[in-house]
Amino acid sequence: MDLAKRAYDHGFRLDPIVRSLLDTDFYKLLMLQMIWREHRDTPVVFQVINRTRSVRLADEIDIGALREQLDHARTLGFTNKELVWLAGNSFYGVKQIFSPDFIGWLTDYRLPDYDLSVQDGQYVLTFAGAWAEVTLWEIPALAILNELRCRVGLRRLGRFEMDVLYSRAKTRLWSKVERLRALPDLALSDFGTRRRHGFLWQRWCIQALKEGLGQAFIGTSNVLHAMENDLEAIGTNGHELPMVLAALAPDDAALARTPYAVLDEWRRHYGGNLLVVLPDAFGTEAFLDQAPDWVADWTGFRPDSAPPIAAGERLIDWWRAHGRDPKEKLLIFSDGMDIDGIEAAHAHFHGRARLSFGWGTNLTNDFRDCSPAFAPELEPISLVCKVAEAGGRPAVKLSDNPEKAVGDPAEIERYRRVFGVRGLTAQPVVV
Amino acid sequence: MDLAKRAYDHGFRLDPIVRSLLDTDFYKLLMLQMIWREHRDTPVVFQVINRTRSVRLADEIDIGALREQLDHARTLGFTNKELVWLAGNSFYGVKQIFSPDFIGWLTDYRLPDYDLSVQDGQYVLTFAGAWAEVTLWEIPALAILNELRCRVGLRRLGRFEMDVLYSRAKTRLWSKVERLRALPDLALSDFGTRRRHGFLWQRWCIQALKEGLGQAFIGTSNVLHAMENDLEAIGTNGHELPMVLAALAPDDAALARTPYAVLDEWRRHYGGNLLVVLPDAFGTEAFLDQAPDWVADWTGFRPDSAPPIAAGERLIDWWRAHGRDPKEKLLIFSDGMDIDGIEAAHAHFHGRARLSFGWGTNLTNDFRDCSPAFAPELEPISLVCKVAEAGGRPAVKLSDNPEKAVGDPAEIERYRRVFGVRGLTAQPVVV
């Protein structure tokens, strides 16, 4: 026995959940560079929202343990190795996608302070400050809350029960891998950082996909896992861009233009396969209705809240109406996907458009019915971290699924007036 | 990293399969004590027989590696701790079941030499010498061959595939445990040493049963695992006793008396729950036909080659015919049992007799369809190590299943003439 190792291990003050600022989703870094250039001082507030209200997170997770993890994340800086890699690696086939001045700014970056309180059994966790400072909190905040909750579940299990738990979860994931192998021309990536069971489990899942799917596994949204496992970092842009810019719009006319203004800004910074439209922030129908023709030149769409097959059909129709060949266009499905939905969408669209799947919670946190003992904390919940305010005004997301709408009710009404409500269909939000 | 550990680990000359002489089945020690008292110098030959002829063991397993493992086993002696435990522990509720003079003899015991050659792709592995010297070879020889073969299979797998393999095997075993939990008054023990996938896997299986079944898991046949996991050591007697004594019988009349002479000898050495009859060495029907009434006083029967339900019914009838209450008698099923057969026998006999299950190959070596890559060596085979000769004469086992008969064909004919062939039913031999 290595006495020194044992003594050291038993002296751990903390088992940190987030150990690197690269342990985040790639789209955050792409968005951050644009935010830093264009809107770095815009005041925003991000807020964690638990959409699974039945789970009283503040009763399950100890507030002291949560503060310790958040405080630990605040001690992290990008390491020299990480910055050299960000500067030198090619992303989406582009060299030096991150400029030297941005890398320079990252060098001294630390996560800013947070505000934490409890209300009705839920944590009220907010991050207020300059947009460029606070945006990176999204992923570590979610990963910390999810993993702390899973640890509560794990503490209910004996050593042996844990072994059975992980054996079952591995067996389940591998059975999914075997089904995925049967899909020709599959392109799939890990999008599971924010809702993962834990960092090490996400790594196992990624290695399983790399081993089992080969070239069909195109990469991971997690920048750290991408670097450490020699994989492509995957991701483009998220809802925070249109949400913040919409909140800043001076009037209804400017609000209506926001979805396209965001894309216009994005294409000034990025090109090629990074030109992926996230159309649903204020409703996909409204977006497509008013979209300028140049939007049809973009590489693809990532429908994120409508049922995948209906959404894909609508987008294919739209491309055709704009004289584009859908076969040259990309559809990225990433909303609550699991093996059945991936198979169904693949069967439906294969050969009709380029397809890609972003597999999240059901990849990195599918422990349902895996525990040999009662441990409800191992079931995933629907936790998000969204912009709540920008420039002192409430931020809003409508989404194609009214169940996923966030924001001040009066503002939601205003947005619905401006963008219309066509195409909105309520769906249960699972994960 | 612990540099010393890594350097040491990489310098292993051999990863020994058998690391203790207690890594054997308990019945071998009980039989050995009697053999040592009554027949220690009787010359016998034990021989390994691969009943799964389609598997060419000598093509799969390197002969050098086999010699190294056998030679390593020959270096082992009982340790002081092991002898103190054998002398001081209670077995089947009996203190000092092993006498001081026998323990004294064990102190200097080593496994004797072996003879190894190859014929038609099979190993011819024999152990010749005084019965008390060679009998202990049975279990280590089988465990070594089985584990070496599994290692051949494992070498086909990558690190990740091994992880999936064991996850699937653990998941499968645990699903069996969950079914076993539903059986009231279950009594089940591990009998899987000889056909195990490996020592460490057997330990995992034992710990799974201990954790999952609680009191329904009554122990293990493996003496080392029993000692290390604070479990009961389980087992009584095996076919070698009647086989050797039958070979020594001077004429047909003495041969016909042998099955009862063996029991008579056994009851002079052991009592109580160790009085378990193994009735099938020369056919159960013949045995019951001629059995003296005192055999019905014994605790129970272990039918070992007839279909369990038919065998149990026959024994219950026999007890009743002899005026004994089957509810006070014990039926031990241990021939190729798995979860379906255990459930069926339990459903059939529960409440009608005391029941106990000895779970072997399908407990400790069920990796069928678990490997994510081609690795046929991970499927179990039917390997046995039987007495081939005693006192210079061929030894014979008829069994209730002619497929399991062993011995010189002319002698088998003679035994069939002496004992008759009623009740013999051919069944495929799976494990």
C-alpha cells in the first residue's frame, strides 16, 4: 500500500466538480469572443431555473457544499497549456479562430461573484455583471448542481450497489451504441456537459462513443474533453444572443429585427460550418416568415424545441421555397434526444438532408432504473441557466414549446404580440 | 503516481491463478481427511477430461503458460494462518472437524508432480501417486485451465471492451440475484470454483450473493473465499470415493456393495448435515434398489446427473417408501443449475422437502454474449478431473446420464451388468 497516497487521499478538503475553465461547452467560447468584441460591458443577469419543480433542490443539496463548489470554480484560471491549445488548435477546420487579443483577455479571466439564496425549496442562483464576465458561469453552475445532486443519490448506496449501478449504466449505454452503429452515415456528438451525472462519467460516455462509433462520433461540446481525448469541439451559438439583443431593442420594430441582427453579427465573426441557425428563440414560424434570403445560405438549422420530424420537414420546405437543395443543408437535432428519437429522425431524414445529432442528458445522465437501492436523486432533472435581464430589462425566450418559455409574463405577452404565436405546440419538458 | 508500485507491477513474472492451497473446494478437504486415514497409500491416477471436444484446449492455451501455473501451484504450502483457521473454525456446526494429526500432516503438504502432454489438440494432464497426495490437484488443475482459457479470450479485448464485458456480466448476475430474492426460504451456495472465469470474478460473484441474498446465501464451496469473506464452507463428498473403492473391489459382489461401503465409511468419520448421499455414481435406481434402510436416516441426497425434478420426485418417493418424512429431508441440486432451473425446482419442491442449491458454472462463468468482440474462449466448457485408475485398475463412473459416463469401455460394460441400466437417461452435457 502506498501510505503517502492513502494519507493524502483521506485528507481531501473538497472533491472539486469543475477543475478547469475549459470544462464548458464550446459554443460559450465562440459566443464569448463575439460578446467580448461587441457587447462586453452590457449588464446582464443569468439565473438558474429548475424546471422540474417537484424536485426541491435546496432540500436535497447542502448549501455549504454548493458554495464550496462555486467558490472553487472561481479560483480557476485558464492554464497556459489550455490557452496555447485554444490559440493553436483548428476548430471546424479554421485556424486561429480565437484571436490573440481575446486569448490575452482570457489569460486573467476568473468567474465573477454569484448570488445564492433559497426560496420555496429552490435555489435562487444568479450571476449579475458585464455580459463578457458572467456568461461563462452557465455550464459550470449547471454541472455543479447536477453532480452535487447525483452525489446525494450515490451516498445512499453501498460500495457494492454503486458497482451494480455503474455496470447497469454502462451496459445500457453500450446497448445504445450497438443500435447507433446500425445507422448509416450517422454523425453524432456529445452535448451532455450541463446535465451530466458527473465529469468522470461523461468521460466514460465519450470514450464509449469514440470506441463504439468511430467516425460516426464527430466530437463533444465539452472543450476539456475534446482537448484531452483528441476530439473535435462541437457547438456554435445559443439562445443568449437573441435573448440579450432582444431585451436591448429600443422598440417593437427593433425587437422584430433582432433574430436576423444576431445572425448578421455572427456571420461577421464566423463562417463555414459555424453558420448554424438556432431559429426558435421567439418561435420558428415567425423566424422563417420574416427571414431574409441570405439566411438560406447558411449551413444549417438547429431546431431546439419543436418535435424533430415536424421541425425538420418545415425547414426542408423552407429551404426548397428559397430555391436551396436540402441535401446540401444540415439539420442538427439536440433537444432531449435519445436512441429512439435518433433512430426515428435518422430513418425519416436520411438521404434528404445532412443530419447531425447532439446527444445530451440521455447520453451523460441516463441512470433511470439503474440503482439497486432507492436513490431518486440519480434521475435527471430539467435544469437551465438563462439570461433573466439585459440592460436592466427582462429577457425573454418564447421557444416553439410554450412550456419552455422563460421571462417576465408581461414581456412574454409583448413578444408574442410582436412575433405571433403560430407553430407553438406545448410538449412536456422531460430533460 | 507511485513509481515503485508501477515498476514492481510491470516486473511481474507470473500472475498466479492459484495462490493458496485453500483455494479449493471444501469437500476435497473432508474427503482427504478420510482418505488420509483409511486409504492414504492407495495408488490412483486422476485425469483432466475436456467433455467439450469441439474446443481444442491445447491449441488455445500455451503449454508453457500452463506449466508455469501448475508449477507455481506446486510451490504453495498451507500457511500458518490457514491451518489455524482450519483447526479452530466450526464447519457445519462441528468444532475441530479436522483432527490435529491431520492438520499436522497438511503442514508439510505440497501438490505432487504432474504429467502433461498433448493428443489431438487436447491436453493429457494426469496426476499419479498416493491417493492422499494427488486428490487435491482436482480443483486447482481445473481452475488453472479455465482461467488460462479465459485469459486467452480477454487478450482479444481492448481496455474498453473489457469494461463493457464485466459491466454486462455484473448486470446479468444482479438480474439473477433479483429473481432469486423472490424465492421464499431459498438456500443457495456457490459451487463455482472449478469452472470459474477467474478467482477475482468468483469473489465478486460471492460478494454479490452475500449482499443481494443475505441469509439465503448459505456459503461457498471455496475454502479460501469462505475464510476471507466470513462465510460457511459448503460441501460433503464426491464421486471419487465410490469410484476408487469400486475399482479396488475384488469381485462383482464386492463391487455391488461399494456404494454402501463408502457411506458406511463416511458415517464413521462425519455426522449431522455432512451425511449427504451422492447416489448417482453407478446409477441412482440401482443405488436406491439395494440401499440398506439406514441410508434413509441420512440428512439428504445430492442428485447430480438426473433431471432435477424427476430425481427429486424419485427420492421423495423413496423416503416415503422407507417411512421417512421428506419434509425433514434435504435435496441438494448442483448439476448445471441456472436461474430458470433453480426457480423451477424451487416452485416444484418448496414445502415438500428441504431444498438447497449449489450454483456452479452459471454463477461464476456466465459471460455468454457479454463480449463486445469475438472471444469464444469466454464461453464455459465442460472440463472435469476424474479418477482414471485406482490400485492399477480402471475407475468407472456410470452416472444417471450416459453422456457423463467415464472409464474404460469394457469396465463400463461390466459395471452396467452389475448395477443395471434402469433410470439412465441421456441428456446433453452443457457445463
